Amino acid sequence: MDESFFEKVYDVVRLIPSGRVTSYGAIAKYLGIGKSARVVGWAMNMSHSNEKFVPAHRVVNRNGMLTGKHHFANEKMMEELLQCEGIKIVDDKIVDFKKHFWEPMSEL
DNA sequence: TGGGTGACCATAG
DNA sequence: ACTATGGCCACCC
């Protein structure tokens, strides 16, 4: 299909259940690019271009740190959204990240 | 057309 | 334990 990689990334991100978080590498691996997790991050960078809303706030790096918070409308919006879903954020990091981690391969 | 970029991850020193 | 570097792929100008 003409679905670009971004479309797939957006689709997976949109499938992330509320209160869960995942990492770029997990999505990258699920899509098959594996090591090139950067493409996933790049896709998120252009997420604002997508017509539909993409819960990019549910996607963090492997350390569970909100690396992309600066790319949101407001830097605090990301952790605020996560907190709204019941996820605790301390020092721009997700508490019990492993516990809230959502693996697309296992769930999908 | 081609180059440069990027919100990463893994390994090595 | 921490820091530094390399690699990797797809999209935008």
C-alpha cells in the first residue's frame, strides 16, 4: 500500500492503550526496522502534520525519559497528559516505566 | 537529484 | 559506574 512508514508508526502509536507507554525501539522493532528507531522518532516529529491526533506523549525513549517533551506545544503538556492517564512523572521520567511499558509485539 | 536531519539504541573504553 | 561514539533507515527542503 502507499502507506508510508509514518502511517504505520502513527497507527501503532494510536493503538497504545490509555495508561500505557512504549519506546521508539519497540515500535521500530515491531515494524521491522529494528535498529533504526530514529525513524520512529522522526515520524513523531512530523506527527503534527498528520490529520489525526497521535498520542506521541505515550512514546518515550528506552530510559523512560520524556525526551520529546520539547516538541509538544508546551513542554509540560506531555507529562501532564501522562499524569492525566495515571502515569507518574518524576524528573521528566516515568515512574515504574517497566510496569507501564506496552509492547506492541506482545499485545499485537 | 542529493544531502542532511532526527523525540534512538547498542556497544566499547 | 559513566561517558563517548557509531550505525541505521526513512522523510523533508
